Amino acid sequence: MWRKPFFLWPMLSLPFFYLLGLTVMGGLGADPAKELVHSTGEYALWLLMLVMLASPVQFILRRRQLFLIRRSLGVACFAYVFLHVLLYIATYLEGSLQALIEDLIKRPYIIAGAFAFIFGLAMALTSNDYSVRRLGIKWKSLHKSVYLMVVAVCVHIIWQVKFDYGEVILYSTFFALMFLLRGPSIRSRLVIKP
Amino acid sequence: MRQFKIPTIPSSEITPEGVYRDRRRFMTAAALGPLALSMASSTVGSELSFLPASKVTTSGSSTDEALTPYEHVTSYNNFYEFGYQKDDPARYADRLSVDPWSISVGGLVNNPKTLALEDLLASVDLEERIYRLRCVEAWSMVIPWVGFPLASLLKQFDLQGSGKYVRFETLHRPSEMPGQKSLFSGIDYPYVEGLRLDEAMHPLTILAVGLYGKTMPNQNGAPIRLVVPWKYGFKSIKSIVKIDVVEDMPQTTWALSTPHEYGFYANVNPGVSHPRWSQSRERRLPSGLFSKNVIDTQMFNGYQEQVASLYSDLDLRIHY
């Protein structure tokens, strides 16, 4: 069931249909653009957290489920990242290439976001069986860029904080913990023998 | 939410007592409008505007642009004392009790005193002002405020010559304002804002006590807030309890927390972009996905004619 999880894609696309429904019904309030850009970013962030959680859960708790669907979670994560960027360009920037370039030059949090997007894009494009076979050993190192993506994402959200650091501290701490658990010395001590 | 009602119902249990005692004020205000007669005869208990929005302008300072619907004005707010999401204030602000309310006016005045809100309202004439509100986050609204010029309050005080600025403070009551309890907040509450004395005395600067002809909803800064239409919204401090005339430029909340992003002046200026947002355009809310409403931002939010002279000797790129 976890190798071919039929329930996965309907579940992962639920947030998308939820937003679509709200959009069509006019339930996004006064500023739908902001709501959509923010929500898609948030869904992507949660999926990225699940992706990062998969490996520690696997080697500590010996639960393989999350690990087995990790690639799908990653692809879904990028789908929301893609929507996030698309909506930001379409609404905030009104589709203007010039505005995009200006943002990419001037605004550090957009630059960080762009890096996260590029890492995500590289991984999403190679998240198919063909690429896995084709790239062989290189595939694994390419997909280690998820760590760089996490760092870029954290910078992206931290630089957006205006006032209250509570939420980003929570997210960043989670990712820092995921990084720590992967450290060889900690990892070897935590692994529960089957 | 409390609403002003036509005060002909002989019972103060329908209308909040403070408003009830103050009914003549509102009748006077209503009488200013050309529709006063028809209003007086309209159905008892209807949602009465003190002044009908479409009929009244004030010395050319009201805009005739389409109003942002009431539901959006009251559900899309930045009022961090109640949370950081736009809908948090609408959700949590009803915890705030605004009655009784008083404002202490002091600092460099010879007759400092604490005014009960109802006494303050009895001393001024309320009028409707339809203003554009431009948030630094690149969205804007058009809101029919009900209020009175700040100058008409300050003129009741004997200002000392050394006073050059006015400093405002929001209520600090963590028990009713959950945002003030946050552990990781970038600054200390209470929220503080300030104006130069000439800005404070400018006829466009008002203290608002209502919108859409109703008492100010809590999430919009009840019971009394500042509205300075040519400045970014964060200057228009909400739920004011303290006003001081001071000699030095006040340390204001946003300017303190991130000085390179928010200046003391914060005049709306499409030419000076914020590190996070270009300020050249704005989303005029509601701005749907399919009915996009994005417009050019105007210098001084369109109030250039009235206020530009205040800044003739300031470099607005430095004093942003």
C-alpha cells in the first residue's frame, strides 16, 4: 500500500482544490492575491517539513511509510512552490518581467526564494524513475540540494518577518533539528535496532 | 458590534449608554447633512449614517472613489495587538472592552488632563471624511471615516512653545490584547506613533471614532484612532489612550523596530521603494484574481495639493 499509495495524490491535491474552491466562490476575502500566494507557500513549507522528516522517522522509528512516499511528497511540494511563484508573478508583479528583475536585484527575501525555487526545480525535474537510473550516483548528490533548499527557504521566511519571530523560529528549529538528527554521531546513537 | 441608532427610542438599554447620552452630538452632526430631514424620518433602528456618504464632502478633502465594502474594511486589518494575520483582529478584537475609555493629553501643555471619551466627543463636531488608506504593504482601501480634526482637540490645550511633535500611544492591556503577550515580538508594546506638530494640526488629520456611519469596530482601532491619509497606514495609530506634545521627535514603534525600512515620516511616496515592496503601484481592495484592481500609487496618496508644502525643505528620499 505504501509503495503504490493510491490515496496519495488526491490527498496532496486537496489543498489545491480547497484554494480553487475558495477562489471560485469568492471566499478569499479582500486580498485574494495575498491569500493565495501566502497559502501556497505555506503548503509547500509543510510538505518540505514532511520530506525532511521522512528519513529520521525511518532510521529512528523504523517506520518506512513516510520514506517510501518521500519522492511524491517532494514533487507535490514543488508543485505548490511552482504555484506560489506563478501567483506571485501573475498578481504581485502583474506579469511584468521588469518588475521580476527589479525584485530579483533589490529584494533579498525574493533572491533567497529564487534559490529555493531553482533547487526545487532541479529536484522535481529529476524525480522520475528514468532520471534516477540515468543519473545513478549523481542523482543522490543532486537531491542532497534539498538541504540547500531548506536553508534558502528559512532565509526566505526569516527575512519576511516584520515583527514577530515566533513562527519562523518554530519552522527553523524544526529544520535545524532535522539537520542535527542526520549528523552521523547522533544518528548512530539514535538508530533503533529492529 | 454597537451601532448608532436614531435616538428616539426612549430607552437606553437599546443604545449603549455613552452613545445615548451623547445623542445630541450625532443629531447635530446629522443636521449638517442635506439629508438630515429624510434621515430623521427613516425607520427607527436602521443603520443610520451620521452623514450620508454620497452626499457629503468636507472641504474637497473627501474622495469620490468607490468605497471598499464594509466587510473588507472590517475583516482585513493590521492590528498586531490581536495577531499577525489579516483576519486575526476581526476574530479576536471583540475581547477588548472599550467602555469606559479615556485619553490623557499631556506633555508640553499648560493644562494637561485626562478626558473621558464622551466628554471629548461632546466638545467636537463629528463629520464624515472619505479617505484613501494606503498601507505600506502595497494595498489600499477607500474608507468613510467619522471623526473630527485632531487640531480641534489640540486647540483645547494651551501648548507650550517648545512643543514640536505629538506622540500617541495605544492601549497596553495584554489581558485583552493577546498579541501583546507574544514572546518573540520584535518590539515592546505599547504601540507608539508620532507626528510633527504642523502635521498634527493639518486639517486632513483626524481622530476617527467611526466608519460607515457606525461606531468604530474594535478591529479598526476602537474607540478612537488617528487617520492621516497622506501617510502609510501604520502611522494611523489605533485605540489611543495617550497624547503628548513633546519637544523631540518621538521614537515610533516601526521606526524603532526596523529603522532602515520604516521612517518617522512615512509619507506615501511611489518614488521611494520599500526594501520589501515596490511602492509604485497598489492593490485597491477588493482586488480579485479575475477582477484585478491594481492602480498607480499617487504622491502623498493623492493629497499632494494639501500637504506637499509641509515638506518643501525635506529630502523625502532621506526622510522616508
